[in-house]
Amino acid sequence: AVGYTALSKNGTATYPGFNNTALGYAALTNLDGSGLNTNPTGNTAIGYLAAANCQGATNTVVGDSAHQLSIDGDDNTIVGAQANYSNLSGTGNCIYGFQAGYANLANYNNVFGNFALWSNTTGTSNCAYGSGSLYSNVLGSSNTAIGTGSLYKVLGGGNVGVGYFAGYNATGSNEFYLDNQARTTNANEKITSLFYGI
């Protein structure tokens, strides 16, 4: 461990801790085995307050305040300042980008892009690729958004948006959008997108 209070509770009599690595101010500072996993191992945190409250295992976290509020989540890979910031117990997430998955509390989301899947709380198994993709999604699961701003406003599940701002205004479920530009309304998207289907 390198950094002020980094991994400071690791290696005590009550929590011996193995194979944890911390680099940065208060990185993994509270890791002490007091969570659901009483012997969390295999964590790597690099950055100011990175995974500061983590009690999970086999998490890899890189970035200023990334994964900061997480407690019991395991097997997460988080890269980017404030990425997956609010996650408390989510498992198996791969999140890359500034504030990507910022509010995420859920499992098995794959996120690549600044602000992508930003609002998500309980939606699982979403794939968001592109800055701002699936930004407003809170509860929806199994959405796939590929492209900047794709499915930006979506709230439902099972949607697919491919292309720049594809399905930007969509809010429903089980819809498919292929497009290359932002449209003014969802009704307009359904008519003028390169392809729309349900």
C-alpha cells in the first residue's frame, strides 16, 4: 500500500487480509473484513479514495473516487474518475469512463463511455457503449445501446439502440432503433430512423 491511510486496516489481528493492493490517498482505507465477505482478498485500487469503503473481493478499481461508496460488491472492474461511485453491493460489473455507471447499484452491467448508464440503480445486464448511452435508465434491464447518446432516455428493458443518438427519446421496452442522428421526439424516431422495429 502506498498513500495516506491506504489499506490501513489490512494486516491486523482481526483481519489479516491477503493479496490486496492500494495506491493513492485512502484507497481501500476501510477494508477490514466487516462486510458480508469476512476475508476479502484480491482487490486492487489505484487513485484518490478509490474503493475507499470496499469490503468485497477481487475488485479492480482505477480512478479518482471510483467505486468509492461500494461495500460488498465482488468481481467488479471499474476504470474512470467517479465511475460506479454509488455502487453498494453490485457484482460482476465492467465499467469504464468518467462517471460511467455513477449511480449503479446493480449487477452484470457492461459500460464503456463517459456518463454512460449514469442513472442506473437496479437495472441488470445492460450494455452501454458510447458517451451518454443509456444515461437515464434507472430500472430497465437487458438493454443494449451502442453509440453516443443511444437510448439516452430509455426507462424500460430489452431495448436495442445502434448508432449515434439512436432511440434517444425512447422510453419503452423491447424496441429496436438503428440511426445516425438525434430526432426531435420518439414518435419522429419511429418514423424517420434508419430502422425501427418491435
